[in-house]
Amino acid sequence: MFSTMQDFPLTITSIMRYGTTVYDSCEVATVTDDGVRRRSYGEVGRRVGRLANALRRLGVDGDQRVATFMWNNAEHLEAYLAVPAMGAVLHTLNIRLFPDQLIYIANHAEDEIVVVDGSLIPLLARVLREMKTVRHVIVSGPGDRAPLADSGKELHSYEDLLAAAPETFDWPEEIDERQAAAMCYTSGTTGNPKGVVYSHRSMFLHSMSVCTGNAMGMNQTDKVLPVVPMFHANAWGLPYAAVMAGAALLMPDRFLQAEPLVKAIESERPTISGAVPTIWNDVLRYAREHGSDLTSLRLVPCGGSAVPESLMRGFDELGVRILHAWGMTETSPLASAAHPPIHASGDEAWRYRMSQGRYMCGLEVRVVGDGDVVLPSDGQSVGEIEIRGAWITGAYHKDEDPGRFHDGWLRTGDVGTVSPDGFLVLTDRAKDVIKSGGEWISSVELENHLMSHPDVLEAAVIGIPDEKWAERPLATVVLRADATATAAELREFLAGRVAKWQLPERWAFISEVPKTSVGKFSKRTLRDMYAAGDLEVQQPS
Ligand code: AMP
């Protein structure tokens, strides 16, 4: 027998201890109304100890879910570290979800505590009473608490709790690296949102992968600006990777418009910043108009939707490199990044840069065709991309959804090719959801609402390319004989049923929804018809 290495668990506790100790003077800065406020990682470490003690006093002594309803800021980082490090489960709530979804998610996860930014109280107040398992609400930062008063929950001030708690916490030594550390729900599927549970081990390995040179090469010379929200797939793992690598953090809080972002970039000079294409499009427009200097950025990881070539070239002209990356909430999320291989130059290098990137070591990817037949990874065969690996979810929380898992592989719902050298190119999406500005819109939900209108016989909603939002819904509708509903009336009908930003702007009346051989709506045919200009599109004002 061989003697091998020590069995040392890979945990967030160890990331937290390491980062806040050896990079004690490293800094997290948070953008505010008047400048930035700064806190050293050492200080964060002490506050994390206080937060853990405070949570323990509120009854967190196992794998209870502690939810956050927060922007990207230093306090959210503290929750990111304290909650998993003490053995509990961090549940990041997406503040942009429709109230019904938020209520469903908090109840499904059985959240017990919610930490909320004062500026988000009005949004939380709409749903808090219905969050049945929540007992305590901790308010961070200034904000009028009155709207929470009749929620039936116990309210606390974040700073008061920390001030009253000791800074040394008895961190558990024996955390099982496979135990749940955090969870995040995705609405990028049909039906109810699905809970993805991250383990300590998956987060640790994902963070290490983010730090490798073939991903972001994050290290202690970097300053990282996560614009991608910490409530969406761990802000792409940027906060944990930064603490692991000793990279400084610049948190944008609620200042996510182009102007404050550009100003923060010019004054604080971050080196890495991740956001969806919609944000960078706006930043590019603003930077061009104002001659802004973004050159401190050495790398801009961008994904969540396909990155338009014009955006990448526009950033190149400003001396900033966009790195196209792909992933999902279910993949922690970073799964691939598009660094062209060393031999590629000119147009060939651009082709690589425009791909969804080469998948990381620790993961495996394959292409699957009709009848679940595995197709060759030859860069030609098109099928659904399936993925498995150390930071890929194998099941949803309390929700079997066997349709999404296949022999231990995750069916991504993304359609495309994989080349022999490991690059993914996405050509289509099999899942019935539309991604607009980084947030999901369920086409099925829109269709169901539309088909409940007395004038509508059939309705199929597809995602179509949009310059600003990456994708927007286009509603195609078949009216019943003699029915007279107009696009404006149908839009008005939907307005009472879904969030405003989900309402389709574009409508087409058709005589029949094209069907597949098994009688399903053929969204692909509709997309092709739209691309060929065969749909008469109206835009009611
Ligand atoms: P989410 O779980 O909300 O992060 O969404 C993941 C989904 O976003 C993927 O399955 C894709 O459909 C889409 N997506 C993410 N990155 C890209 C990309 N680089 N190109 C095209 N689609 C992407």
C-alpha cells in the first residue's frame, strides 16, 4: 500500500481564514453616494467572526439557510464568508425576481434569516410576510425600516448585532467538504425556479479554477470589480476567488449604471471586472462619448449571453480585453473561457475569442443528439451540450427534475458544438427561456398567460436578438376565428400578470404555430422565420 496525502477538507472556512489572515491589508472598497468606503481583509475577518457569533445567538447552529437580499458590497462579502464558514448555508436571493418567485424560493429553501440592504427594504417588504420560515431580518446600512414593521419578523440592525458580538468565533474544524455551503435558485428552466446547492469543495475548486491562467489568472496584483450580482451564481465566483488570491475587491453596490461604473473604474483602477454584455454595451457607449480611460482593466470576463463581436472589438479599441466565458448557475458558474490557442492569429484568433471558450480542467463536456446519442466532439456535430465535473450540480434541491440530468451529466439546454481542442460554440438554446439583460424570462409563462385570453387560440414566444438586452421576447399569436384582440390589448392583458420588464415589445399574428413531428411548438422554425423576415412584426406603443 502507498501512503498518500492528508485528507484535508476543501472549505470556505479555509478560504476565509487564509484570505483574511495572510492578505490582512488587502482591501474591499464599496461605492457609496459620496465616494468609496474601505475595509481591510483583516477587518473583514474580524467582522466575519462577529457576524458568525451574532448568527449563532439567533439560533444558527447547523445547516440553517441564511438568505441575503443585497447588492454587491463589503457586508455581502462578510455574509459570503461567515455563513458557510460556520457550517450554515448561504442563500443569495435574486432581488430582481417577481414577488411570487421570491416567496416560492424562500419557502422552498426554508430560509430562517434574511440579511437585507437598507436600500432594498421596499422590495423585501412586498414579500417578507409570505416568507413563512423566516424568523429574523437583519438590516444592513441606512434605510427606513417602517415597511418591515408589520411583517411579523424580528428586526435587527446589522451593525448593532456585530457591535454586541465577540470577534473570535470557534470555527468548526470538521466541516465535511461535501456539505452544502451555499445555494442559488435559477429561473432559467421551465416550471418553478430550481435550487442549485454548492458544496464547500465545489466552491473551493471553482475558485481555484477562476484563479488559473487559462481562466482569469487572478492574483494578488489584481483589483476585482464584480458588477455581476452576488445574488446571481456567486458573482461568477469572483468574490471567493479574490479572497483566495489576495486580490482587492471593488464593490459597486447599487451604482450599476454606466456613469458611476466608469467613474469608479477611472478613480479606483480595477484590473478585472465581470458583467453581462448589456452592462458593457452601456459602458462602451458612455466611455466613447466621454473619452473615458478604462485601461486599468486587464481582463473583462463577459458572458451570461453571447458577447456580440462589435462589443468585443469596441473594447479592444479602448485597449481593454473582453474574455468571453460561458457557464450556468448549475455550473458554479464558470465552465469555459475563450482564450485563443497560441497558434491562432488574425481571423482565426477572433473565431476562438467569439466562441464560448475552452472548458476547464476538472470538467467534462459532450454533445448529445436526438435519442440521447452521444455525438463526436468534432466541432461539426450539433447537439445539446452536456457537462459533468467537480463544480457541476448533480440534482436540484428537493426537485428531481430528471429531465435535466442524464447518466450523471447535466443537460445544459444549450445547443452547439465542441471541438477536439475543447472549445464550445453555442448555436441555439433548447430550453424555453429567454435571457434579457442577464435575467430570465419564461416563454412558457408568457404563452400560458396569453392562451388564457379568450381571443387567443395559440401563442408561442421566442427570444430574438436585441442590441441592448441581448435577447427580448417576441410573441407570436394565433387568434380565434372572428377574434379582434390587438397587440396593444394583449400586452395590456399581460401587464397585470408578469413583471413589466418581461412584457414583449414585438408581436406577430400568424395563422398557425409551426409544430415538430411530435406536435410541440417548433420554436426553431419560428426563429428561422423571424430571421428570414417571414414574420410581420408589430410594435404597439
Ligand atoms: P444562468 O444560470 O442564469 O447563469 O444562465 C446560464 C445560461 O445563460 C446558459 O445555459 C446559456 O443559455 C446562457 N449563457 C451563459 N453564458 C453564455 C455565453 N457566453 N454565450 C451564450 N449564452 C450564454
